Amino acid sequence: MTSSFDRYAGWLSVLAGLTGLGYAVAFVVLKDGRLSAIFLTLAPLLAVAGLVAVYERVRAVDSGYATLALALGAFGSLAASTHGAYDLANVLHPPAAVAGFPDYPLAVDPRGYGTFGLTGMALAVLSFLSRRSADIPGWVGPLGLVLGLFLVLTWLARLIVLDPASVLVLGPALVSGLLSPVFFLLLGAWLLGWRR
């Protein structure tokens, strides 16, 4: 039986997956700063409910790690959404450009620390715990661990390499950009009780 919160988290996870796909298309294919900023603002906020639904199921496995993962995931999602809102504010009203102005990291989410680093750590911990829970489908553990790893790699690459156009940054970003919508679409479908 699907609870009211599971239905709510399921629909928000589906929307998170769809907006994640929208972000990937807007950012990579369309190169539309306004649209990508809108999707980046929305997708992580929508994803929080799915993280809470997984947390509710894995806290019996190890409540300390589950709570830590939920805190990291919530903060990472809020940092990602703030990152999107910052980008949107700059697209709608560009600050005065200064010739040669360096690419300073955003103070609330430096080089994607929350967006990629903390969110990746949260997904990895929740996914690890999910492998020890009979209440969660078997695909959540492996897919979530791989997604978490690539999110953390994306943050580290952006932190170390600095050039966002480098293949060392684009590679992990592409993998996590594809896996994240798939993960949240599948999570939403499962929470809604959609079965084969």
C-alpha cells in the first residue's frame, strides 16, 4: 500500500527526473542559460522528498548514517537550488561585466560543493544502506552508489581542473547528468507503486 507521503515523494521524484533531463538538454544542447538556471533551481528541491522517502526506509538499518545522509542530501539540494537561483538572477539581470573578471566560485556552492559533492555523498550513503534493507528495490543500491560516485567526481574535477570545458570535468558531469534523472524517475515510479 502506497502512503500519502510516498505518492507525494513519488510525483516529486518524477518531476525531479524530468526537470533534471530538462536541465541537461538546456545546459548541454540548447546552451540556454535562463532555462538551465530555472531547471537547476527546481530539480534539487523536487528531489528532496525522494531522499526523505528513502531515508524513512533505511533509518532502521542504521539511523545515524541515515540521518547524516539525509542532512547532507538536504543541504546539497538546497545549495544546488541556490546555485540555480543565483544563475537565474544573473541571467535575468546580468551584473556589470568587467574585462578579464575571473571565474570566482559561488560563495554558497563553491565549484558545486553542495550540488555535486554533498549530494553525491548523501546518495552514496543512502544507497549503501538501501542494500541492507528489504523495503527498497535492488536497483537503488548499485545505481545510487554509481551516481553518488560520479557526483563527487564531478565536484572534485571542477575543484581541481577549474576549466569547465575540460573532458576531465565534462566526463563525470555527463555521466551524473544522465544517471540523476534516471535515478529519480525510477525512484518516483517505484514510490508511486508503478510496477512492470
